Amino acid sequence: MQSLTIPLKRLRYGLAASPQVVALITFLAVFVFFGVAADNFLTPGAISNILTFASIQGIIVVGVAMLVIAGEMDLSVGSNLAVASFVFALTMNAGVAPFPAMLLALLVSTLLGAVNGLIVIASGIPSFIATLGTMLAYRGIARAIGGGTFAKYTETKPLLFSILNGAVDSLNRLFTPVSNFRVSILWFFIIVVVMSVVLMRTRFGNWVFAAGGNMGAALAQGVPVKRVKLMVFALTGLLTGLASVMQFAHRTSVDPLRGEGWELIAVAASVIGGVQLTGGVGTILGACMGILLLQTLEQGLVLMGVPVQIFRAVAGSILMLSVIGNTYLSRQG
């Protein structure tokens, strides 16, 4: 028994040190299951749908994961996405060129993210409560500037839309029926790589881990904790704005409920990917495995004809198991 206990402990500590490995194993298990159980799952169309839908939400997940690692939370990202989408749409409809309109939308979303950070830092209110309030406030702003209805861009799609999220026709036409690979997948990959390097290989990344892991020790070491957290809040807003303009470039319309519930998906994907809600632990790669797992789950259940309500139940179960598993792995002894 003793000879078995030691290898099991080593495995446990190894998984605790690499939580993204657990997320990868879970993703592969779910993928293989649907590959066997769901018709047409292992097709270019289904795979492209998973990657395309995961890419937009995944960009937000990157920001939320960094924020959770820094010891904070942002429940307003879905509402922020709606505001940025309306700003982008209404600005272009007013005659502004697409690129300046995009810059304005990104500026607004970044400012909204920074407002969250300023509220948390200045008031000391837990970010969960503060951003719960701004989630409602920003949703109200989206309804107000949109006039309570949807906005649509009816002109010919500009080149910027193709750059942001155009269809990769040269690849899609290789398959029958035509698949749905889009440029957003490439942008998602680039953002994941860049932000992973920032988090794992730079001083700022070390500060993010320190701020979330032990704020008192971080302050004692001279880490500018408040500034770091404010920057990550603003970064989350920026990535949310980028996701909003990329989604709009594909759909060319926005409604007041755009992005509703995405904040919970982003948090769930982060936790499933090994990011601990207590802060200081996690990786961008793991969080992205989490959003890929959720999208794989949704696509697989749809192909099996399972009602969409079941997806939430199964996703919630996976989330709870992930929390329990991460807690067990991180426990000492």
C-alpha cells in the first residue's frame, strides 16, 4: 500500500502544479465521447463551429482568467460587450469610418473596465459585488444608447470586417458541406500566445500572480498591487471590446441582450481550466481549454438532439467537479 501511496501523491502534486493538464485531459475525454456518441461530430463543420464560437468568448476568457488570477472578478463583461457593440454600430451608422469607430468602441470598453477597477480600489468593495452592480448599470447603458432595440449595419461590409472576423473561404470550400472557419480563430490563438507569455514570462505577470496569491507579501516586496489590478481590469475591458467588434463584424447587428450570461461562462471556463477563485493560481492555456470544453460540450449535445437546457446542467456539474478537484489537488498533506 505504501508503494502505491507515494506515486499517487507525486501524481497529485504534479497535477496541482499543472492544472491545465487536468483541463486538457477532461477536454480530450469529452471530445472522444462525442466523437463516438454524436453523429457528424468529427466533421469539419462541427469542429469549425466549436473553434469559431469558442474564439470570441475565449478572448473574454483570457481577460477574466488574468483578473481572477490577480484575485478579482468582473461580472460586467457581458454588459460591457453590449455597450461596445452598440458604440461600434451606431458610430459607423453615423458616418464614421470603421477603423475609428472600432478604436472608439475599444476605448469605451477599456474605460468601463477601468471604472470597475477604480470602484474596487477606491471603495474596498469586493469585486464580485462591485461588478455585479456595474453589470446592471452597463446593461442599462446598452439599452439606453440602443434605444431599447437592435442596431444593424446595412452598408457593404468593409475590409476591416474581413480582417476582424471574415470567413476563411479558401479553407472552408475544401470541405463538403462548406465549413465555418473564421479569422477570429487566428486572432484568438495570437491573443492566447501573447497573453500567456505576458503572464508567465514578464515581471508584470509575476506581479499579477503575487497580487492574487498574497497581497500582503506582494506589497511588502514592493509590488504596486493597486496599479496592477487596475491595469488588469482595464485589459479585461479592452479584450471584451475586441470580442464585441469581432462578433459584430460577423453578425453586423447587436441587440440590448448581447453578451448576457457570458460573464458566467467566462468564470466557469476559467475555473474548469484550473484557475482558482482564491487568486494566485492558473494559466491562460488552462482557461482556454475550459472554454473549448464548454463549446465542445454544447456542440456535442446539440448534435445528439439533447435540449439546450441540459447543457447548463451538465456544464454546472463539470464546474462543481472542477472546483472539488482543484481544491483537493491544492490541499496540503
